[in-house]
Amino acid sequence: MLMHKFNGSKIAFVTYDKKESELSFIEHNGRKYTYGGLSINTFNELTSLSDSEIDKKFKSYLTSGMWSKIH
């Protein structure tokens, strides 16, 4: 499990299944989101961004409807 800070203080957890090479979920502000089709390349891209960049990209995913909220 990898961790990223959002907005300088919030921790989000990112996990993925190495066998499937896909992201399984992201937790942000206490809510979990899943997107079954996110490839390992996108995962690697996310982990290489700065906190502010990853926060913007994450928010764009949410507003685009690519992500589904899970509880």
C-alpha cells in the first residue's frame, strides 16, 4: 500500500493488485473510490505526481464520472 498526502495533510491510500496490474481503490477524505479499468501505467503516473498535481488529477477523475464511490 502506498500513501500520498492530499492538500498537504490529508492521507489517501492507494492499493493495487500486482497480478491484475490494476488499481483496486483510492481512499480520499474517508471515502473509497474504485475504477476497475485503471492500468498500472496510470497508477505509476499518479505516484510520480506532486501532492497538488495528484489532488487535481484525482478531483478531475471524480468529476468526469470515471470513478465510482464505494463504502
